[in-house]
Amino acid sequence: MRIAIDAMGNDNGSQVFVDAIKMFLHDFNDVNIVVYGKEEEFLCFKDQDNIEIIDCHQYITMDDGLLAVKRKIDSSMSKILTDLAENRIDGVVSAGSTGALLTLSIAKIKTISTIERPCLLATVPSTTDRVFQYLDMGANSDTSAHNIHQFALMGQIYSKIVFKVEHPHVRLLNIGVEKGKGDKLHKEAFELLNNDDRLIFGGNIEGRDMFNGEADVIVTDGFSGNMTLKAIEGTAHFAFDQLKSAIYSSTLSKIAGLLLKKTLVQVKDKLDYSRYGGAVLIGLEKPVVKAHGSSNAKAIYNALIRLHVIIKNDTINILKRELQ
Amino acid sequence: MRIAIDAMGNDNGSQVFVDAIKMFLHDFNDVNIVVYGKEEEFLCFKDQDNIEIIDCHQYITMDDGLLAVKRKIDSSMSKILTDLAENRIDGVVSAGSTGALLTLSIAKIKTISTIERPCLLATVPSTTDRVFQYLDMGANSDTSAHNIHQFALMGQIYSKIVFKVEHPHVRLLNIGVEKGKGDKLHKEAFELLNNDDRLIFGGNIEGRDMFNGEADVIVTDGFSGNMTLKAIEGTAHFAFDQLKSAIYSSTLSKIAGLLLKKTLVQVKDKLDYSRYGGAVLIGLEKPVVKAHGSSNAKAIYNALIRLHVIIKNDTINILKRELQ
């Protein structure tokens, strides 16, 4: 298995990749790693047989527009996706610009023939032990009910294969639980989901219940999915900001805050799920995992593990077969 | 000024209204209160000249469907809105079902002639001292760009009159900050907002930055508005649930948690802004304030104060005049 890493265009430089690769290869010895980045930054690996460095000097920045993204044909991201399309590697992890990764992946790698639009899937923790697959996180800004239906099918299969959930329960993210709630798009999507015998569809779910562990797959259109995700992010930051101010307001609470510091960081990390395991661009003929731009080594390591599980379980071939 | 309270159909019974009225009349002596509820539950006010009780025995439950809502013509909510429409009272606070309040308000009270659709406005705190007006919270499930434009104008005028912000800055809630981001609806809304000289339009804002105190008005369609709101609610609960589990995980953190208990409750309350001041149904010819169904006395008191400010400042007449 050849797992490739786009080691440029992220916020934290190349050291996070070096550390992540070391951790990953310590745990998995059936894998070859191909790194797309500046050769001189990965010299520590130069005598290792299972690591190959593809020397890149051009990369896509977070601020590059669509035109720049397409023009930079020597960028690490462009090269890695070309190699993925041409079967030289088996899967990609990138912590570069999401927009660029979406654009280039969709341009270079075939979409599964029965799928109209690929989308972004995140795995999100809940208050129980149950995690859920959340899609579309925002790969599409205008989505049809038919697209949402396909996202649900992909989420269900992904949950089965990658998370070994035997009978994944699917819910539609909406503004009310009853049938007939929501805008035209979500009413139509509800009907499609409800009429598909392949799905175990439990109806609508509201954002306030998302984290209650009531579903294995929560599906929505890309616009709402992205809106909701950013609201979650904003609220988590707001909550911790307020907590911090409150803790600093008195000596007693400062002491308590110090005692709780580790605990607070743990909770914050759990909420910041975008950093764990990455988001999967699902619906393409090859696996692409998007790690957060400001991923640390642990987050890159988690994204590598996610990709490893996806490849090992032949996820994309099963997806293709089941979606025929 | 005659301020009316629909004292039925909420989660916490009539005592919260009794307490709220006492607090409110202690602070404001220029107001008459009209209570729509069971007379026997408000006997403590029977000798008070500035309080009138309209005896009601029927009320709308949180589970009543649209048909039941319309049929219950003797419900406290139906009666209070009829009296508001017929000028017997100057404004209404209700903690009953949001759906019912929307349906009955729109049916009984005229919409401002230049406004196509009324919407729900909430006042939300930020990490700075600046609060922002957030609309549409979810009165409409299918919204046009033209509707969003009108919501923005109403939000701006409301911010000026009720919160005394001289030059309110308006932002459009969207999935990216750049012009051209978002779905068709939000791209169209962006153009309308951007081309209106009456607005100080600062462009798009993402949910993750909502709480940063960068705007006085954040406008969006009712579907996204409601989605976002419920995600905020879900995240806040999730964060505190995780924090609680983490605190209970060791003796040391339990002690720290005890020391911080008051602080944690304060932060939780601040995030749960739906309980403070209520949401205003804006765009109608009369003021209707929706308090949260599980409001305590303080929350009802805050909703009464909000309504008082709206009436005292002649908000609706100014809205009508400025929207001509």
C-alpha cells in the first residue's frame, strides 16, 4: 500500500509531517509512504526504504484563487493528485487549501459513475460512544435533493465499511423533526430518503440533537452542512473564550481553572473534531483525505490512519459496487 | 402603556409570570399589565389597579398542530392577539409555542405594507460588549433574496432604535467571506444588500466569526438561520456535557469543578441567549415578543423590558416610516 502525503501549503510547516510519519510507521509496517514536499526538509528519512520523497518547490497557498490553483501545475497538490489519478499511489492526505483540494481532486480524479457530485464527509463525536458520519460538510454550495440522497447512501456504506456499523441509522439534518418540516429542498430529500429501502432512515434531526448519539449518518446539503459546521466552530470558541474570561475574573476561579486546565483542553480538542481524522472527499474513484490546515502531528497521524483503513477495506470498490 | 402577557402554554407554569410581573412593576411604574391566564393563579394581583387579568381556560400546547391552533379561538394566545389587533393592548409577550405564535400573529395582525414577510429577530451576545441582531431565526422556511434584503433593513432600523447604535453594520451570514461565496440565494442577497445605499453592508460573515463582535446585524434566510441557531444550541450543550463528564472524572477536577460551579452556570446562561429578552416577531404592525418556552421569571422579566423599550421608542411607526 502506497500512502501519499501532500506536505505543503498547511499552516504548521513540514515538521508536523515528519513527526506524523514517524508515529505512523512505528505502528504500521505494511505501508510505503510517499511525501510530496521539499526534499531537504525530509532528509531524516533518506535512508529509509519505505519512504520516498517527491521533491516539490511549488505549492498552493490558502489565498490562491481558482486560476492560480489551476496554473500551478508543479505544485505538490497538483502532482500528488496526478499521481493518484495515474495509480502511482493508493491514497492522499493533504492539509492544504480545502477549495483547491476539491477543485483539483474533482478535475483530476474520476467521480464514481453512478454519483453526480462528490462531497465532504467528517466523522464527528457525540456525547455517547457513538460517532456519526456528517456529510456534505460543504463541498457543494448548491445541492439537489437527489444529491442529498446519494450523500446518504455513501455515508451509510462508509459507516458500514470503515466504522463496522452493521445497520447504520441515517437522519436528515433539518429545522424540525416532523415530516413536512424544512424548505422545499429538505422536504424533497426527506421523501427520497424515506422511500429508499436500502436506507434505515430515522427521519429528520435538529442541530440541537446532533451530538446526542442518535444517528450513525447525518446528511444535509453542502450549504447547510457548512453553515452548521462553522456555527459549531464559532460556538465552541465562544464558549471557551467566555469560560476563560470567567476563570480569570477571581483568584479562586483562577486556581480552579489551573486545576482544570488539562480537562478543559481535552474538551476543547474533542469539540474541534475537524482536527481528528480529517474529512474524506467521498464519491471519487480514489481516496482523498483532507486534514485541517492547522493540523498538528497527531492530527496528521489520525488522517493517515483513516486513509489506511479506507484503503485496507477496499472502501471505494465496495462503494462502487453497492451504488450500482 | 398596556403590556400584555400570554401566561399559558409555557413549560414552567404561572408562577414565573407572577414573579416576573412583580419585578417588572417594581422597576417600571408607567405601565399597565394585562395577563391572559387562569384568574385563580393571579389572585395575588387582584387589588392592584395597574394589573388586569383576562380569565382564560383554554390554551395552546407545544404539541398542538396547525388545525388545533386555529380551532382554539378561546385560547389565551388567540385572545391576546385579537386584543392586540384591535388596539386594546400595546404589545404582547408570550412563552407559548413558537409555531402557533407565528401562525396566529401573522393571521391576526397586519404585516407592514412594504414588508413581504415578517421574521424572527434575536439579540445575541458576542465576546465583546457589542451585541448583534440576528434574523431570520426561522419564521420562514423558504426565503427569497428580496426577503433577506428586507430583513436586513428591519434589523438595521431595530438596532438603531432599540439598541441606540448610530450606524449599525450589517453582515450576511454565509459559508465564506468573499463576494461570490454561497448558494444562489445568498449570492443574490449579497448583491441586493451591496447595492442598497441605506445599508452599511460589510459583506459576508461566517458562523465561526459570528460571536466576534464584528457586526450589529447578521442577516440570513430563515432556514439557515434556524439551522445555525440549533447547531449553536447543540454545541453549547455538548460542550457543557463534555465538561461535566471531564470534571467528574477525578477527585481533583471535582473540587475544581465545585469552585467553578457559579462561573460555569454564568457562561452556560450567556450562551443560552434564547432565554434572555426573547425573540421579536418583526415586520408586523404591532410588537410581539416570543420568550423561550422554558423561561424562568428573569427571562420573562427581560422579555417585558424588551417589549417596553420597543413600545416606548415608537419602534414600529419608525420602521413603517423608514421602510416606505
